[in-house]
Amino acid sequence: MGAKISKKESTCNEKFESQENINHILEPNFDWAIAKEKNNGDDDNDLKYDYVFPKEIQEGYRVHSTHFALKHVCNGNYKVPLKQHLKPGSKILDVGCGLGLWCEEMANEFPDVNVYGIDLVDFPSKIKPYNCKFFLGNVIFGLPWVDNTFDYIWSRCLFTEIKSKHWLPLLLEMYRVLKPNGIIEFQGGDGYALSAGPLLEKVQTSCLNAALELRDIDLRIARRFGEIVKLAGFKDINESYQSIAIGRWGGKIGEIWASNLKESYLTMQPWLSSYMSISEDEYNRTIKEIVDKELDEHKTYINHHVIWATKKPYYKYYWL
């Protein structure tokens, strides 16, 4: 059922070994926030962010908080012109749906549309909208649907989960199950915090190298993901990004991202501290100092990327 990959296509990652295209600094983009420059006579020109949070951001555990924070940053659950694209009976697929929050919200927003989610984890909630279905499965082994099934395929935060060698085969599978003129959308972080202090710079540089060397995961793939989408055959590729503050300086959303950063690096401690040749205690102290001090001192932030594209339509030619 999976897509067949030619030898030429399977070596696509080798084409991206050069970092020239992704090492240039992107200008911060905080357009999603209502920003007002302080005018109190100081020269620091700090920005004051007057956020209007949805209620759900204020409570709930980390996964829920992250979901609603990203929804706030992106001004909704999707960036594509979806309302004019979907029709009654259309089908939506979330690849790597996690706990299914996005699927359930989309099913409620589009009650005449069928929403499907697939992930490796089981889904704790047995109560879901009638038009929402979940499937267990490892997407790198293929998608369990026939060709041309879905009108829209969406995926978020998979850039840190999928090995580099699996991305093109997975995209070809998505292309297969997407209808002609269907839309695909990816969202995810760059994987490299910007305006970082010296401690975070050292840790994340080690993390980037270790993830690639030990696990074949390119944490910066979001910066060049549009090129791989193009290799898979998609057209009309659109790329954009929003910057998200990390730390107390970014308000509630900044605190959520600081917590994400802390939890992520503490989870990686067993293999990353060994890779860095430092003790567990030294590693944990470093992460604590980064979160408690460095993020706010250096106004650290990360870029959240959005890439969407369409599948080429089929053309029929008739000869008389």
C-alpha cells in the first residue's frame, strides 16, 4: 500500500546537507500579537504584549495549553482557505493526531465534514463528535486508506518525531491519499531557539547534532520543508512563520513555551548529557539556569513555521 520510492528519490536528504539556505537569520515576526512599544522614557525599547487569551490557555496540562497557545498564535486551527475548499461530505485527515484535540475541534467546526486522526498512541477519550474517528497506526509504514480519499490533510509538531529518511516516503503517501486539488498543511517549530544565551546555545547545538547523528532526526527541517514537499509532487507551495517568545518576557504564551523547552530537554537528559560529556546534575543545573534566567535576559524566541500546498489535478486528454 505504501508509495514506491526510486533510488533517486530516496537520497533526497543528501541534497540538503549544505546548511547555506537555513543558517541565515529570519527577522522576528510577532505580527500575531498586539504589540505596543513602551514610552516611559527608558531606552530599552522593550515590547509590551497585550494578549487576549482564550480561557483554555489559563488551565489544563501542557498538551492542552500548547494546543490552545498555537491556536491563538495562528489565529485558528488552520491557515489555509479551508471554508471555501470543504463541502458537505468532505474528509479531513490529521497525521500524528496525538490526543485528538484538533480533530474534535474541527469536527465541531465542520459538522458536515468527516474528520479522521491517526497516531501511535491510544486515545483516552471515548466521547467524541459523531463525525470524528481515530485510528491506531504507524504512519511511516503507510496510510490505511485508498487513493484520493481526503480533501485536506493536516499535521502539526511532527518535525521532531519523524526520521529524515522517512519524510519523503510519508509525503508521497499523503499525496497518494489526497484528492486532486486537495490541500496539505504542516505546522511546526524550527527546532532552534533564536536570540539564545550561551548556555542554551551550547545545549541546543549539541541536541541538533545528537538528534541527527544518533536518531536521524533533523530538528531544523521546518526551514527547508517546502523543498521536500515540492519533491513529493505538490504545487502552489506557501510558506510563512510566526515568532513565539520563550520565557516570562513573552507573557503566558512565553511561559508555556519555557515549560515546553524545560520538559523537552529534561526528557532528553539520559542521552544528551552523555553526548555532551557532562554529569546528570550539571546538565539539570544548566537547564534550570536557562529557564530561570537566560531566556528572559536574552529575549529568546522560536519560529513556528506553516507550510501548505495542493495536489496537482488530473488532466484527461482526448484525441479524435
